[in-house]
Amino acid sequence: MADSKPLRTLDGDPVAVEALLRDVFGIVVDEAIRKGTNASEKVCEWKEPEELKQLLDLELQSQGESRERILERCRAVIHYSVKTGHPRFFNQLFSGLDPHALAGRIITESLNTSQYTYEIAPVFVLMEEEVLKKLRALVGWNTGDGVFCPGGSISNMYAINLARFQRYPDCKQRGLRALPPLALFTSKEVGKIFSTHSSFFSRGKMIPEDLERQISLAEAEGSVPFLVSATSGTTVLGAFDPLDAIADVCQRHGLWADSVAWNPHKLLAAGLQCSALLLRDTSNLLKRCHGSQASYLFQQDKFYNVALDTGDKVVQCGRRVDCLKLWLMWKAQGGQGLEWRIDQAFALTRYLVEEIKKREGFELVMEPEFVNVCFWFVPPSLRGKKESPDYSQRLSQVAPVLKERMVKKGTMMIGYQPHGTRANFFRMVVANPILVQADIDFLLGELERLGQDL
Amino acid sequence: MADSKPLRTLDGDPVAVEALLRDVFGIVVDEAIRKGTNASEKVCEWKEPEELKQLLDLELQSQGESRERILERCRAVIHYSVKTGHPRFFNQLFSGLDPHALAGRIITESLNTSQYTYEIAPVFVLMEEEVLKKLRALVGWNTGDGVFCPGGSISNMYAINLARFQRYPDCKQRGLRALPPLALFTSKEVGKIFSTHSSFFSRGKMIPEDLERQISLAEAEGSVPFLVSATSGTTVLGAFDPLDAIADVCQRHGLWADSVAWNPHKLLAAGLQCSALLLRDTSNLLKRCHGSQASYLFQQDKFYNVALDTGDKVVQCGRRVDCLKLWLMWKAQGGQGLEWRIDQAFALTRYLVEEIKKREGFELVMEPEFVNVCFWFVPPSLRGKKESPDYSQRLSQVAPVLKERMVKKGTMMIGYQPHGTRANFFRMVVANPILVQADIDFLLGELERLGQDL
């Protein structure tokens, strides 16, 4: 049948398949897990793009490769990748490597199923329901609905769809052009949200009185306000919008404030992607809004309760299993263990803030209210020169230089950015559960070492 | 600092972390890989939802659990999950367990990074570029752009955004209401697409002449046609829309036909999710359309070429690494090995069709042109009764009964659905690379066994 089988394929050879996977797993444990979380190893092995391309030999060929070559490739991919579980990786809102969550992710990948029907994902349909119920309970809702989404932006997009559909249940038939111009309100402090109306801020928080003014203004311009998206922990400053006061404004004006987008892949370290959209709705709004009743998946003459088929909750068809990693981690740590981690992160944040205040050359951007600590490192040549006309411009050049030096040395990674009229500052995120005071001391000491000649 | 550490947490204990992960991986190899792909094991272990809930003990508690309990949970999750790599799993458009792709997925999970910047995903930014280039070359484009998306529906959504943005580059500022009513055209044969205009079909294919009529009709109604979404391999029938003729229609009317959404997580068995949006555009359309220039991620004063930061190609912020699994599989199999698999699938499809024609009680819905084979199993009591007035109604009850029986027995899984006026029929998808003729024989024999009393 067909042509003769190419030499390299393992199809139908379970012994070779197992041997390969055991070898790969050994490499993963050695390189990604043991070395990848060891403070005395590098957090990254910087290469210029052109050099890295050569080293990785990325081109895809017609011929397959030997098992030895493939294993070398696995080692190289890990070696040149950034170790986000490393105790000196502070670059993003996510970090750390929770072993139970990783176990859940490996099982998820080995089972490779889609979350859309009970038929092919019985365990995960029930598990997703349970995890969403738990997350809703923490938000304060005893009933409701929800779904895991491919990231927070898509969760927010779905919330927008729902708010619009609830207000205009015939919007799918009539189209958006038949609706009046709609207005939504959100924080300027959140990265990837397209917004036309932004509220004014104090310390990075929405001001409810101003939100109310903005709503009136939008109405006066002929728009229909329909949704406010408030944020708990903004991207840079870690600010919390005042939810209760904003909810009151929403209630007064009939605006949507009835969903929560929660990303356990950030502070809870569940692993990318783990993003839940939680709803207090019990009227099947998700399915009514997003459903397409595809007859090849959601047959109504199935032998089980088809309400268990979750595929019509979303506009996606196939949907990854994102609940197991969080569930398994939660089972292992318990709510208590997760709580302890967050308490620990807050305590270390406090320690970092005190150290910044003590040390010469460090300056807080503002007192943090969360685990984001924003600060400047002021190098020796700029200390005491705040009144100099080019101070801000010179200060803004410091962070990029230090970033380049730390990455090329491989000792740590921390993010920086400008913010409004503020010159580039570092944003430290205290999130990795294995962090200890020594890692905080190292961060500050390393900035001093890297910047002593500036 | 803070409260005393709960007993169960492994934070900061690398030896215990490694031991746990080795044990979990052993369970994965035994249960998901060895048993999960062994034809003599069950493809699924059916339980009613209420019973399964009890068996899994899903509730999340405050207390953490012992390592032994967690390992039992891993075993139970795998045991009660459907084995999509099993040689008798024919239920979806995806199936099979490619060991190299799985290796890539496990490495991806262990590295847990986001695809948005070169800074934290140097290997994967370059690798994604290379894989997209290869996929584009197979489509026939020597230059272009692209991005991996969380599934085909999101890929298609992005294509719609791009087509609209290209025609109305100020649509983000002006809003959709400022645009004329837009019309897009797609196949009714594709599951989760919301469409207002559908072309007529022959054997599940778009008819270009009719498409042209539909376009004129939409224009006459005051709409602006802007995009045609053609399909290669429709969901149920596996039909191929005539791309060349449709492209000619698009060119004549100035409609978008300049992107391809390709899901290697289906027939290529790369694993969920692996969905590429390919573009022939070289004008940075993706970034211009979707970019938000978040200053905390895409600093312009970075020490490397910031064109390598891909985050602004999409509306998502964090984005999973979906290229490694496909790249590693391709490196191992070679283009040749992948081609051989597809040839093999076509040859087995041919074999299945011949067997269906030979055997009593089986009837093809139509000659397949792809690896989807749609057929009825006509049970003994209905044979020769085609002229009976309730034939179609009785035939439509056969597939659900057989489906229930096979799932409860655990011997195989195959999908069924009605289609237009056609009664429920089975859709066999020949995709799993480990399939052999014996598996096809088993499929047909098992339907005969399960349906002999009907």
C-alpha cells in the first residue's frame, strides 16, 4: 500500500515511542526543571537572532532525522530558551514552575482532547465546571456560569459580546449597524484593550465620580454606554480599581459589571494558558450568545444529557483543556497552600520596598498596593541631580542599558517601561513561589553592580 | 515571614519536585501512551456524569493532599479520559499521538513562556517564523506573514479583521458603524462560522458561478462584499471548494482571498492547538490592524531589533507557543515522512470505500474526495426497505443507538450526524498515522456486531 515507509517514522512501534519519550523527559528534567530553577544557572543564554538561527538550524527539510539528532535539538531548544521558572526571572506578570500544574499540563498534552463535548472530554467537562464553581465562590457568586478561554483578551472579548447580546438579543440577526453607537469604559492602565473612552485616574485607579461624568458625556454624544471593565491589578502599577463603587455606578446606569476575567496563569503560576471568564448569569447567556448549534458535534439525539456539551459557549470550535493544571495544583496545595503563597509574595514585596527605601540609588515610583514594585535605579552619576534639566532624559536611558547588561550576562531578567511622563523605571513582580529574601537582595545588588559605572 | 509553610508544598524542594514529575511521567507513559494507543485496551471507559463526579472527587478543598493521593488522581484522570490516540478513535477530525509532537508539547509546557517578545521567547520567535515560511511555501507564497492562533475560528476571525482593515484602514478610529454594511461569503459546510450569505453547493462544494450571483445580489441590497472564505476539506463531507475559480471571482470583485487558515492539529496530528494563519501580505498588515503598542512590552528603546517582537500581530497579549510541536515532528519525520502518512491515509480511505461497497448493510453517502468517508450502516431489519415511508426516520435512529453501544462497550468511537435532508450517517475520518487495514476491518465488523439485532 502506498510507497515504502520512510526510515525514521516510529508509527506503529510503541517500544521506540516510549524510549524516545523517556529520553525527552529526562532532558526536560535535567535542563528545564533542575537547571531551569537553579539560581546558580543562567536565566537566559542570550544570542543575537542571526547567530541563534545558525545554532538552531531551523530549516525544515524533506528528510527526517535520527533519534540522536532529535534529542540534541530538544536540548538546544531548552538551552537557548528563557527559564521563566528561574528564581531570577522577574520579567513578566507570570513566573515560577509549579510542579503539580506542570504535571497537569503534561497529562493534558498526552490526552490531547478538546473540551467541546462530554463524549470526548468527560473528565474535563465535569472538572471545568467544578473549578469555575470554586473560582466563582471566591468572587462571591453562589450560582452562575463560565468558561476557560485562550487568554485574558479573549475572555474580555467574550464579556463584551455577552454584555451587548444581553442588551440587544437580536444583534446577531440585525448586525451591529442596526444598533446605536455603543460605549465601553476601561482603564488606560491595561495593555491590550482597545478603548475609546477612558476614565481619569489617581495612582492608576479609576475614579468612580469621573466614570459617572464620562458616562453622561458619552450619552450626551449619542452613544449607549453598556459596559465598564474594571481591573484588579493593573499591568504596570498593580493598581486596583474600586470595584464596589464602580459596580454601584454600573447598577445606576444599567451597565454590565456581571463577569470576571481571571488569569490563574499569572500570579497563581498555573501555566500559560489558564484564563477563566466567570459569570453570575444563570440564563445560559453564553450559549445563546455564542452558539451555532453545529449538528456534527452537538447532536440532540445523543444518549447523554447534551447540556454537558460546552462547545457552544464559545465562538471557538476546538478548545484546549485548561482546567486540569489548576485543579491538580489546587488539590495538591489546597486553598491554604495557595493562600500561603500569596501571603508570602506580599511579605517579600514588603521586604523589597523596605530595602529600596534603605539603599542609596533606589527610588520607589509609588508605594505598591500589590506585588508589582515600580522603582528607579539612579546610577552614581545622576544621584542628587534631580534638578538638572536633562535628568529625566538621562534617567530614561539607564534601564535599557541595565537590561541589556543583565540579559547578556544571563543573571536575571526584569521589565522596564516609561509610564505617562515618568522616565523608564523597573517593574518588579514578586510572583515566583520559590522566591526568598536572598533573591530580592540579589536583584538589588545586581542592579548596583551592573550600573556602578553609569 | 508570614505564616508557617503548609506541609504539602514542594516550593523550594527541587529533589521532591523531580521525584514527583518522574512518577507522573511514568503514569503518563503507562496509562496514556502505552495503554492509550493499544488496540486491545478500551478507547473510553464510559461513566454517567453523576457516577464519574463521585469517582473523581472533584471538589477543591482548603487542605492539600499527599503525594500518593495526587498520583492516584493522575491515574484516575487518564483512566476515565477518552484516548484520542487510540487506533479505534475515529470521532473527530483529529486523532493519533505523534511522539515527536508530544515531545515538543512537553518541552513547551516545561518552558512555559509567551510568544510575544524575542526577549522571553528567542527560540520560538525564530522558529515560528521558519514554520510559517515553510507552510506558506506549500501554499505557494514565497513571501508573506503569519501567526499561530488559538484555533481555526480565531484564525478566521483575524482574517476577517485584516480584510476589513485593508479595505477601511481607518475603521479602528471610525468604528464599524461608520462603514457601509459588509458582506462575507462562506460555506454552509463549515461548523462554527456565523454567516449571513451562503453560496449554493454541489457535493458540498461552493459553485463559483453561484458565488458571483450572490455577490451581485449582496451589492444590489446595498452591502459591500469584502471577503470569501473557501474551505479545503469541509467538516462532514471533506469537500474542497474550487480555490482557483473562487480566487478569480475574488480578484474580479476586489474581495479578500489572501490568507489561509491551516490547522496542523487536525490531519497532521501536531496536537491541540496548532492553527496557523498565513498571509501573502508584506506590508505589516497584521501589526497595523491588531497592534496596540503597549509600552510595557514593546519598548522601542530595546537593545535588539524590535521587529522581532510578534505580540502586536494579534489582539491577544500572552500567546502560547504552538510552533515547537510541529517543528520537532517535521524535523523527525521530514516532509517525506509527513507526505507518506497522508498517502497512507488516502490508501486506507480507498480500502475502506471498497470494503463498504462489498459488504451488505453498508451504503456510502457519496464517493469521498478526502479522508472523510460518510456512510450508513443499514441494520438487517431495514435492508431492502428503502421504499418504506418510515425508512429514513427509522434509519436515523440507528446511528445514535450504535454510538451508545460502542461507547459503553469502549471498543471504538465514531461520529455521526444528519446532513441536510439525509438521515443520520457515520463520518469516518482516516487520520491516525498508526491505522492499518485491520483497524478498518474492525470498524466495519464492530458495527455489524453492534447492530445485528436492529
